[in-house]
Amino acid sequence: EPTCFHGLGRAGAQRWAFKRCKNCLRWFCVVFLQQHGGLLRIFPGGKTQFVDIEPKFDRLLLFWSDRRNPHEVQPAFATRYAITVWYFHADERARAKEKYLTGQQEVSERASPPPAAPAGGLSLSEPCLGVL
């Protein structure tokens, strides 16, 4: 999905956790200065601590975009461009396809805490960020 934030000082999105599983985001801002804003703020594991990621040119970001990593876009004061690709689980893809075919709008769910890790093992719900 191509996106253009016009830099009017409004946030692009409030804190959300989508039903999508993975998000692949690439920015095309040729020049980024701190005063341009528009940072992506991610709350790994749904905690209050956050990570701000600058929308620098040619940066590629891969992250879980469901409740494991609620995220929001900070106000932008310069025009910026991005392309986003979402990867679904098979059942969520089927539901999204049905909503599309029936004309329903996709509904995001508010951020909620991630599921607890199973005793004695790693959880697939651990937050994961990859920035290139």
C-alpha cells in the first residue's frame, strides 16, 4: 500500500494493533531531518516503553504488527512516502478476503497485552523488530 503523509503536523495513526501478522515497511524520504517528525513509534510487547524509528530513505522495517507490537505514527511536518506490505495468517487472509468481497470495512482492534509465554519455552508472540 503506497502512503503519502503530507506533513501537516497531524499524526498518521494513533496507537493500534492490527490483526495482520507481519508488516514490511519501506520509506522513500530522500531527506530526513529530526524536525520533520513522522517517526514510527512501536511499543514492543505492548509495554509502555517504546522505540522510535526514523523514516529514513530506503530503510526497510519488518515487524509483527499485531498486539505484540502496538504502533503509531508521530506527527509529520514534512511530506514523506512509504510502501507497506502486510502478511496475513491463512485464516485472517480468508476473513479479510470475505470482508472485501462483501463490502465490509476492515476493523482494527485496540492494543491489548500480548499472550503470556508458555512455561519453560519460547513464545512465538515475542516481539521482533528488524531494521535495515
